[in-house]
Amino acid sequence: MKYRTTMLCVAIFLVILHFTVVDMVTAEHADTSLSAIVLYGMSEVKEIRQNKNFKKDNCLQKYLKAIPKKSFLLTAATPSGLENTFMYRQRNLEEQIVIILGDKTREEAKAFSKAVPLYSEWEGMSENPLNEGNFVDNWLLKRPGTPIKPFLYLFKAHRLRAGYECAKAGHEKGLWPMLAIKYKESLEKALSFNNPLISCIVQDMEAQPYVYLEGYGRP
């Protein structure tokens, strides 16, 4: 009797687990965010066409039109393994900068993407995305005339928002209010350059309920 009860419980657990995983996968692929693809770099650009608003979203259309057909963003194979994934994200970041700011920024974009300390996973810890965001300040200090400055403020804003969500999740009451202010400041600086694609990405990011951890509100 105990054996049958145990097996029944295991069967119920497996059924629940199955539908939970299905729901998670469906949620992940139901609506691909432009800001996530550009700034987080884990999803592929090709997934934009899966976005339910693709055909009526001018920003998505504008972004895709800016990408050459032979671009790495459209032709690269899905990476496998930690090392390949890290190299993919570096190259992805470089290409995103070039698409948004033009090929004249290629050299600087490549230098930044190879230098910024990209984490394979932030692990829910605020210091990890913030370390990536703070790297922008060091870059701007050393290279005040950098041609990729508009993107850097956008990149920093994304990491500040991820850090904000982590700080709220970790009950870091002295940190998240400050991050909310810095996030807004970085967005304003990014928008001040009047770059149409950056404005689109900011609009998309502001519309997202979260960029990393769900359930902690917007800054």
C-alpha cells in the first residue's frame, strides 16, 4: 500500500513538473524582447520573428532592416559550451554596437566587447550585473571621446536595472533606491544622443516588466 502511494505521488510530481517546464519554455519563447536580444545577448536575432508584435512593431522592423544579410547576427550558429558561448556573446555585443552606431565604431566596439567582464550567469547577485555596468564608467573615464558612448549608457542602464531587481530580491534596502535613480540617469543620457534605434531599445526595455528577475517591479 505504501509502495503504491509513493509511486502515485511520484507520478503526480512528474506530471506537475512536465507542465511547469512546458509553461516556462512557452513563456520564454512567446515574446522575444528587442532590448533583451541587443543587451543581454543570449537569444538570437533570428528569434525576433517569433515576437507576436513583429509585423506591427516599427522598432523591430527598423532594427532588422539595419542588419546586413551576411551579418554575424543572422548567420552565426547557436553556441555550445561555456567558452563558445562567451565568445559568441562578445562578438554579439560587438555587432550590436556596430548595427546601432555604424561601422565606423567597429574597432572601438570590438575593444569594448573583449574587455567588458561579461558573466556567464549573474546568479541573482546584484554585484554581478553591476560589475558589468560599472565597467562602463571606467571605459568612459579612460576614453572620454569614445564613439560608442550612446550605446555604453544604454548598456549601463540595462545592467543597473538587472542589479536593481537583484537588490530588491536580496532585500538590499540601501542599494536598490540608488540603482533606480542611476538607471533613469543612464537612460536619459542614452536618449540624449537622439539615435532612433537606441530610442527604440529604451522604449522596449521600459515596457518590459523585468529584464532579469521577475516580480520586483520597475525602477
